[in-house]
Amino acid sequence: MWIPERTNQFKKQFKNLTPQLQNKVQDAIEALCISEKPTALGIYKKHMEVYAYEIGSNYRIIYDVKITENIIVFIRVGDHKNAYGKD
């Protein structure tokens, strides 16, 4: 099992989501943490050197995986604009 770590930016963006989206994000975090290979569940974004996990067609979780430390760092969450930092 992977250890989740949330950045301050992630925490701030998470608070701004609707309760329904917060539940979906929590489910996604759990799925990533119990996965044997969380990198396989996301799409690698070469220009940012992170992974994007899609929640529906509009929302993303941006995360990085520290394999040697067994940690998943959740960096950003939100719609496309907010998740990719164009806000």
C-alpha cells in the first residue's frame, strides 16, 4: 500500500470542490494507494513530469510517485485549468 501525501495546493483546491467531487477524489486516492502500480492508472504528462488521473471528462488529479519511498504525492486537483496550473 502506498502512503498518500497532499501538497498545500492540493488541500486548498480539494476544499473548493463540491461534496460529490470530493467523494470521487477520495475514491480515486484510495484506488491509487492500493494499486500495485499507481503509475499505470494515470496518464504521464511529460512536460510536467507527473501523472494525471482522470475523474470524468473534466476533472484531474495531478500526482507524482516516489517509488523508493512508497509515497504518492498529490499535487493538484480540479478542472483542467486548475489541475494544470493555468489559474
